[in-house]
Amino acid sequence: MAFNKEDSKVPAAIGDISVVLTDYSGTDPSTADFEVQVLEADGNMFKLVKGNLVPHLTPAQISGLMDFMADMRAKAEDEIL
């Protein structure tokens, strides 16, 4: 008796995308990380792709995100302290 063949899984869609931007208060450089859900046709997760976002960004995008984080730090200092 033979084993049943496993159904082949094929990525069919992109699910949720998450980005975490961190502006450290010390001397550590800022970081940008991502997670992308890759889904099968039935909506089940096929794979979770995650890593460093910076290599996927253009210099203009990096500059924009750095400006955004500087604005958020200034806002936090003004409104929370």
C-alpha cells in the first residue's frame, strides 16, 4: 500500500504586512523590520517572510522614515514630558 501524496502548496496572495520602526534613544542606529504573510488560495498561511526592511528601501524612503521617526520623537517629548 502506497502513502497518499501530499497536496502541493502554492502561494496565492499576500496577507497582512507589518513594519516595526525603532528609533533608539542611545547610540544604537535606528532599525526597520518587516513581516509579510504569504497565503495559500484557501487563505491559510503558506509562509511568514520577515527580516530587515532597510535593504528593500530607496534612499528617499529611508530619509522619509528617518524624518518621520524624528517627528514622532519630538512629538513624544513635547506632549509626554
